Amino acid sequence: MRLLASALFATSLLIAPGCTRSESDARPTIVASFYPLAWAAERVAGSGYRVVNMTPAGAEPHDIELSPRDVKEVRDAHLVVYLSGGFQPAVEDAVADRDGPSVDARGDDTDPHVWLDPVRFSRVVAELGRALGRPEAARRVEAELRELDRRYRVALRNCMRSTFVTDHAAFGHLARRYGLTQLALTGVSPEAEPAPRDVERLVDQVKATGAPVVFAEPLLSNRLAETVAREAGVHVSSLDPIEGLSAERLGEGADYESVMLDDLDALTKALGCR
Amino acid sequence: MSLAVLLAGVSFGYRPGQRVLEHVDLQLGEGEFVAVAGPNGGGKTTLMRVLLGLERPTAGTALLFGEPAHRYSGRRPLGYLAQRSVVGGDAPVTVREVVTAGRVTSRRLVGRVTREDGRLVADALERVGLGAVADAPLRTLSGGMQQRAFIAKALAARPALLVLDEPTTGVDAESQESLAELLADLHGELGVTIVYVSHEFGAVEHHVQRIVLVRRNIVFDGPPHDLPGMWHDPGHVHVRE
Amino acid sequence: MFESEFMRLALAAGAIVGVLAPAVGFFLVQRRQSLVGDGIGHVAFAGVAAGILLDVSPILTALVAAVLGGVAIELLRSRGGAAGDQALAIVFYTGIALGVVLVAEAGALNVDLFQYLFGSILTITRSDLALIAALGAAGIAMIAVLYRAFAAVIIDEEGARVAGLPIGSLNVALAALAAVTIALSMRVVGILLVAALMVLPVSAAGRVAWSMRSTLVLSTAIGVASALAGLTISYYADLPPGGTIVLTAAGVYLVALGVSAVRGR
């Protein structure tokens, strides 16, 4: 059954990347280049807008390709919210070709994962509110993010350890915000296989932190994380950088906030917080 | 005398409508030493392939030791030196390895080299006079000696029927003579049925009892001394109307 | 180096593939059937992409795809003639195109395809090794059993045919062996370098060996040595292991080339 569902899912990816517009939907479109931005856009824009996520559910947004139809959608949209700086070059190119407002979530940050820090993410929400002329809605979302931030701060206040291990360096913003240290097995995006002694060094580092778990993100294969974890005598657990959510999880009602809370739960366990 | 080969009304073409062979009737008795000759492109090789069961006749019957040739069970071993060529691949292969390969048949496809295998291989090598160079790589030998290696390979299977197609390609005149004598000796000693196919049969003419000329069908079939003088030059062979 | 389990697993996997790949490559090269190996490699990669899309173990789907593809390619190739060639070309290019599309879609899911292209020997698990060992042993056993038959076909195909050898079935068996080998070798050196591991040790051995059997034995010896030495070098020199293994094999080939030149062959 799962095989059939996956086959249909795969076929749908082939046939229709991006959403199809029904004839009767006359609302203005906001194009968001991947999930967290789409989440924010939906909350701020409300039902008067149609929000389109350029990255299909469950796909990794990094380096996505855009079909000609996608490019047209970007060009014609009322507003585009995206992340510049090489995260999704195809989207950047499409945005450059467009006249019309856009919101760039990148700011000055070198690490693209800005949405994992609720306070930093608030700035994107605020800018969305300005661009859409919906300051009230934006403030409501910012309040939710502040609450998220509060819960993080409280939960992570009293912990035995401050270092957590991830398979790639997605959580820099989060770590900085809450005074934690992220030990990443690879860089900002999944990389080539390291050399043998690099693996050994990582294992030693993991052991040195005393971390009971190596975190890996759900969307990617985690061979390196599993190998390092096995050598270090710890297990692998999921920490979601929320670059996208699979159709399954969206169907279960998961969203940015719920996953951030799941991640908080995983972190508090790994760091031994009271 | 029982028949090694029976071809009756055999016609064959590689493509529909093509007539490489037409209405061929041929009988080879066991223990005969026959030369098959004819112009290039006249169908000699094709005739051998049909005879050996490598191709199925489009019309007529081809029997090998009484069985349909293309479904031959291998009851009596066969030997075939195809018109060739060199041994496939660039791997160095020793003479002994070539001859030992002759021990592999459909009836003995897997299994290690037995003592019996070794004995028959050594025997075959001696017969063709390659005993001294058995462990030399094949490519270090002359054309004539390489051919002997392949003859030894065919012999190792103890064939009841041995077909050689253009065995003199790349072999100098003197070696051709000694090759013909070797075959004659084998024929005399072992009673193997030998079919020697060549577009020119001067070397074996004195050793064979029978010559068959092929040009789409059998144009001549009889003892060498019956062969009209002008037909010694195969370029002058006419199709009988 | 031996203290880390992942290195021990890598060395074991490398050794097994180091024996199997050249052994199978030996027959492919002698039969001038590198096209079959090429085609299988592409089909295997399409199989990986299919496995990723379907959330099934990619090495398993690669294996299935490789075997089916290899057998199909072999059956079409042996049909011979223009029709056989055309059909083969169609399957070949359709396979590659399918692979491109599937890979693009799998790339949309962005699992790290890099590891399938270039190998991931350092992340081999114990169960991976068990599979590699089992299939590797089966493959080597099959070669041992069929060696004389394969050799007979290489030495004299027409003669083998007349002797009643099932040439078609042997070719299919070889294609299946090649498929399994490629699927396994994918973990060690990646799809892009599989052919190198199958061919380089064979070419090296062919330069200095003195018989067919010694060529085969030497090929596998060089294969194992390249894998083990390559891994060791990558360890101490901090280099990617898959590429280092193949470079080591290339180095051995150059040495063999030099030796044969000196000998005057």
C-alpha cells in the first residue's frame, strides 16, 4: 500500500511540480520558495491570498529546479518571499526577472536557516506584514513566535550539556540564540564523503561532548550520522530543520510550530535539561 | 558403413528469399576423409554450419549421426575449426589451456580438470607435435603452429567428426603440407571422419579419397582423379544447369 | 586504523569487491562486452533513483534493476543483426533517459546521490557487509564453477557452440554476474568508477601474466591489493577512499605497463 502511495506520489511529482490553479480561484498569488516561508506567508496573508510553495512537499529545497510554469508563476505573482544567497539559485534568477515586490528572508546572515530562530524569523514576518499591508496579522504571528521563543528559553535554561551533534550545520541560528553549541558532521549542506580520519575525528569529538545522541534530519539519508553514532556508541535521533514537511506529516496536522516544539523536546532530552 | 552426415534436399538462406544453398544432397560415411572446395562465397562455410547444426535448413533434412543436426545431443563428439581469426581477447593463453578447453562439452560443462582430461590433452598435444611448447603462450607461436593447437583442441574431445574450415589461412606452404600430412595420419590412426574445407585444396588432394565442389549446390562429388582438369582452378567452376 | 569498526568494515567490503569486480571484468573484457557493463551501470543508477523515490533500499532496487537490465541487454545483443542492434540501442538510451528523469526527481527529494556516484565505503554497516559478503561469495562461487565454460567460449566461440555449450545462457549468466558486481561495487567506489575497478586490474594482469588462469588470478590479487592499499593510503593521507582505490589500481597498471615494456613485450 505504501508502495502504491509512493508510486502515485512520485508520479505526481513528475506531472505537476507546484500547484495547479483551478479556474475559479481569482485571488492574488504569493509565491513562497519553500515551506517555512510559505507557513509565514499563509499566516500573515490570510484567506485573501493564494500561497504557493515552490518546493514540493517532502522535497529538499536546496538547489531546486523550476519548470517553465514555475518561473511564470514567480514572475506573475503578487508577491514573492524567498531566500537569496545561493540557497535556491533558480528561484533567485526567476525573481530577478520579475517586476513587483519581493521579500528576501536572508538579511545579512551567512547561514540560511534563519527560520529556526523564532526571534530572527519574526523579522521576516514583520517584513511580510509591511509588504502585504497587513500589520495586524503580522503582529499576531510575531506574538506566536515570541511565545515559541519563551518556551525555548525556559526549557533550555538548566541543562547538563550545552553541545548537541547534528549531521549538517542547520541549527547555527538556533544554537546562538539559546547559548548552545552545535557540532556538525558536515557543513551547511550535505557534502561529499569525508576521509577516514575525518570520520574518526568526528567520532572523538562526539564522544568528548558526552552527547547521548546524534541528530539527523528526516528528509535525507543519514549514513554518515549512523556510522559516527555507531562508532561513538550512541544512537541517531531526528531533529528537523524544517526545510520542508512531507505530505504525510502535513496530513497529520504538523506545521512549523509543532515541529519546532518537537525539536525542542528532542533537544532537551539530548542536553539533559530539567 | 554408417553415415556421419546426411543432407537431403537442403536449402538455406540467411534472409528470406536468399539462396545460399539450394537442393543440396550430401552423404558422408563414418571414417571418410573428404575435401570440400568451391569458390569464395559459394556456400562452403554455410554448408558446414548447416551440417554441424549451427544453422537450420530452410528446406530439407540435415542429420548428424542419425539425429537432426540442430538438436544434436552430442552423443558422438564433434570438432570444428571455424574460419578464423585469432583467439578472442588479449589475455595470454597457453597452448595447453587452448587444448584443455576442448574437453568442455555440453555433457561436461562444469567440473575440474580430471586426470583423464590431462591425459587426453597431453595425448592430443603429442599428436600434433606441440608437446614441447605446451605451456607457451599461443601468440608466441607461428600461424601454422597455432592452427595445430586448435586441431589438438578438437582432438582432445575425441571427435567422431572433425570439420576444418580454411585451415590454411595465414599458414605458409610448407606448414600447409605438414598440416595435410598430420590430418592424414590422424585419419589413418584414429579413423576420424574429416571434412577439409578450402577454396584451394592442393595440399590435401593426394590424401583425400573424395572431393566435393560446392557452389550453391553440389557441383561435383567424386574421387580427385575424376575431377576434370579445368576445375582444378575453382574460378572456372560452373553451375550445372 | 583498525581500531575503528567502520574501517574494519570498509576493508572487508573492499577486499570482497576487490576480488569480485576484476574477476567478472576479466570475462567481460575478454568477450569485448564492455558495452554490457556500461549499460548495466546506467540502469543500476536508475535503479538507485527508483529506490529513493519509492522509499525502498536503493541498493536492492539497484540490484534488481541491474540484473533485469543486464539480462535484457544481453538477450537483445545476442539477437544480433540490425534489428537486435536497434532494439539494444533503444533499451540502452531509454534506460539512460529514464535514469536521468528518475534521478532528477530523486534529486528533488534530494537524498545525497553523490554517495551512489562516488561510493560510500566508510558508511557500510554490518548488515551491508553481510549482504556484500553473501552476494560476493555467491558470485565468486559461480565464477569458479563456470570458469572452464566461460574460458572455452572465449578461446573458441564457434568451437564451443559445436560442442553444444549453451552460449546464450552463459552470456546471460555473465550479464547477471556483472549486474550483481556493479550493484555491490557501487558502495565501494561508486557508479562512475565501477568500470575502472573491473577493468584496470585485468589490464594490468594481462601485461605480465603468462596464461589465462594466471591472468584471472593476478587480476583478483591486484584488485584486492588495490582496495586494501587504497583504503590504507586514503586513511593516512586523508583522501576520499573510493577514488584512492581506483588511483591505486591505475598505479599498479602503470607499473605493469613499465614491467612489460622493459621485458620488451
